[in-house]
Amino acid sequence: MVFDRISFHRPGRKPVQPARPALAAEFSRLEAAVAAEDSAAFEAACRDLQQAIGRAEPVELRSAGPRLAGMLAAVPPWPRAYLAVMTGACVENGADPVACSGPILAGVREALEGALRFAEAWERAAGDRELPEPEGDADPDEATELLLGGADPDAPEARDVRRAVTAWWTLHLWEMAAVAVLSHAAVRRAAAAAGTTAGLLALADRYAGAHHELKCLTYAAATLDEEPLLVLDRPSGTGYLMRMSGVVDNFQLHTLLAHVLIGGRHLAGEAPERAAVEVCRAEDLPPERRPHTTGSFNLLAPDGSWIWNEGTPSDIPVVDGVRTLVLDPPPYRRSWPAGRFIPGIPGDLVMVRVLTAGESAAALAKVSPSER
């Protein structure tokens, strides 16, 4: 069963539609098709529910999200990914992200595991042939036949092959759904406490080696909340204890650091424009309207290795129980469009306190010069 690609519904982009059917009625049709194991009825009901969700008001979507999440386990693997995207759309429009997150995070883990099995099986069966592009024109049925290698399609192992093929072709959909729930701090905290985050990041790292980086998923999963950050400015010999939440990437962190330290008159330099700061916090602007900002520092780990702007704050090492970042003057001028890599995650960096001169000197005595 193959559906058209489903896009997240976003407020403000709804086309003019005829009067919508009751969302509850569409749910009932879908649930009846699942119970009857009627694939044709299921496909029709799924398409109609997708359209109904696209036309629904946020108040309706708030209750639809958990209901959809509760259905995922009973749905076959291929259409399950599309229902997960619909669930994510509901979360983006106000459905409880915690109530929806369990089945979605379990589903993206299963898809990652299946995609890795697919990549391994493809290497054995296809040799040097490139892996098929899931969002391209590659045919999953042809891939299934290749991996089966003439084996009985009704054999038990054939079911595992089909699941791996499904996982490979639908992983990008699971990533969309997972990012929708991981955009909420409550979900990230629960997932980190349960060990879910670490498992997803390990699988995503393996998948990146097999195919490509799942950057949205990995950045969302690695986002830190209420995280202490010790910042040591080497040129001035000063130190600052800060707290960051929802800062997804180091471009965003760099801009917020310049705002807090230079804009707050703790350090000399050129502070970023207010608009650049706000788009790093919570304001949502399209890429073409994002103001450019200029780097004020070179970010270093205490051992002198560089912390790249292209990375995430989770790259900053923990030293004596706190993430510790060293600032040096920038070795060259660099600018970028300010903003958040994942617009749905609001971020902030706040000053907790300024270290005393003695505290700063003691902390800086433990760090190494830049390795470059």
C-alpha cells in the first residue's frame, strides 16, 4: 500500500476548502478498516483523514493527536509512517506532545533498525550498486525482489525483508514525526531520562555511515534543556556561569553568547542586532528574511580543540560536572544568517552569575591553548 507523500499542516497555509466532514467520522472509518483488515478501505480512509486533518481547527487536532498515536501499533508498517506524520501535524497544532511521543519514538527507532538491516542486506545482494534513494524514483518492489534473491516470498524470512524495505523507504517520514514531538522540552527530558535519546543517537550515527546524516532527528534529540554552561573568555581572563535551553546548534549558541556577553557589556566587541537575537530565541522568520550576524569568538573545548559552529552544544565537553567552553578571538571574519536550525524549538541562553577573578583564573589555568 503506497500513499502520496504527506506534508505537515501549518497554520496560515490552509487553502480554501469545502465544508469539512466531521473528524470523528473519519477516525471511525479508519478504525473500522483496521479492524476489518480491509486494505482498500484503509487506504481510502487514510487519505480522507489526512485531508480532514489538513482542514481541521487546532482545537480538533488537540484531541486527534493522542487518538492517532494510540492507533499506530495496530496499523501495518508502511501506512503507519504516514499516520505518524499526521500525528506530528497534530502536535504542531497543539496536541499533547508527551501523550503522542511514545509510539512515535518507538516507531523511529524501529525504522532506524530496519533501515540498517536493509543497508546491510543491500550490500550483500547488490554489491557496488548505490543504495536506492527513498525520496527518489527507486522502486521498493524491485528492491524487495533483489533482496529476496528468488526465495519464497511467503517464507518467514521474506517478511523480515519486506519490513526492512519499508523501514528504508519510510524513515524520512518517521524523522518528520519524531522532530515534531522532540521539539518539546518535556518530551526531550523524558526521552533522555529513559535512555531513549542515547539509543536513537547511536542508531542515527550508524545510519549516517550507511547512507546520510539524519540531521533534523539528531539535532532535535541532542538538544539540551536547563543545561549549565561555564564560559571562559581567555583574552579578558573572565568567566561566566550560564544556563542554556533549547539551543539546537552552535551558530545559534554563538549569536546568543555574543548577545549576553557583548550586548550585556561584560566583553568588548560588536553585539548582534536585536532581530538576530530574537530569531535565535523564538521569533519565526523565513530564511530569506533572517538577518545576518558576524562571529565574535572562536569556540574551543578546554583541551584546545575547536567546537565548530556546525555542531551542537552537546559537543561541548563536561569538565568537573559542567559543560565548559573557552572563547578565543576569531581567527577570521565569518557571518551567517541568524536563526534556529529547527524553528519549532524556542531557545535561550541566560547569565546565572559572573565568576570572581579567582574562580576565573583557577578555571583558565586548567585549559589548553588552541590546537590550531
